[in-house]
Amino acid sequence: MPEEVNKAARSATVRRTTKETDISATVTLDGTGSSSVSSGVVFLDHMLTNFSRHSGFDLVLECKGDIDVDDHHSVEDVALVLGSAISEALGDKRGIQRYGWAIIPMDEALARCALDLGGRSYCVFNAEFKRPVIEGFSTEMVEHFFVSLSGTLKANIHLTILEGKNTHHKIEALFKSFAYALKAAVAVTGSDIPSTKGKF
């Protein structure tokens, strides 16, 4: 008889401390979308709050970083910790759908995300932004955030802006499309490991 998936156990806490950042994140995959986020980067907080709400993941994240230098270390390390926490919460990934995709509009902007939780880290990112910074978040770090997250999440992530002019709208549509794609990918739809290898 196939082993049943214990959805109640799909939660993890990860802490990472370096000379540049001190970060703690708790992720519950089968949550209600509630969040408490304090990254030190205002616009990143907004994006992660949106991510939590639209993925349905509960997220508690706190980062104390050297933002007096710039936002790079905090944004990168938050992504690393978030990816690790989601990966740990997934366990052996038994029963998950594995793949997810979404196309999300926000006014004139349209973003697409497709991802695979099959254990192969890769990120393809196609988006350009006119504004260099939004509320302390360097827009060049959007791509780096998802590249870093794909590494610790062990996910293949493709993100593309299909339409759009407003930088805020484009970035928010990217985070929301990622949220909905990931929500679909982690959904428990069976009881086996979704791979012909029998493991990831």
C-alpha cells in the first residue's frame, strides 16, 4: 500500500548567520498565506508578503543585514534561506505535482513562470526594468534573487515578462506568477515520488 503524505508536517525553519546577514525563516506549505516579513529592504518585504499570500504558504522571516553597504547581501541571503526552508518542508517530495506554471497580469504587465521541483537547479530570467531601485530594492537583484533561490530550492525556474512598462508592476507580477506556479508544484496529488527514477 502506498505511503500516505503527511501534509501537517510540511513545515521547516532555517537559520543562516554570516558576517553580512543573520536570517531566520519558517515556512509552512499548507498554510493560509499569513506572513510576518522583515528583511530590511522595504520593497522585498512587499514582494515576499505577496508571495506568501498568493502561494498560500505561511511565512515568518527576519533578516538583519548590512544594508548600510547595500541590499545585495540581504536579498541574496534571504533567497538562499527561503529556498532552503521550502526544500526542507517538502521532505522527499512524495506525492507532489512537481511541475507548476502560471501567467499573471498586473495592469499593463504580464508575467509567466514555469518551474520544476525535480532537483535540478537552474534559472532562466527574461525581464528588463527601467527604474534602478524601488524602496531600497535594486532591480538588478530581482534576477539574482530567483537564481539564488533556485539553487537552494533545487528547482528549475523560468521567469519571463511578456508585456509591461511599469517596473513595480512587472516585478510584482513576476513574484505572483512564481507564487502560483510554486503553489501548484507543491500540491499533493498522489502518494508516489513523481519521477521515473523513483527519487530526486
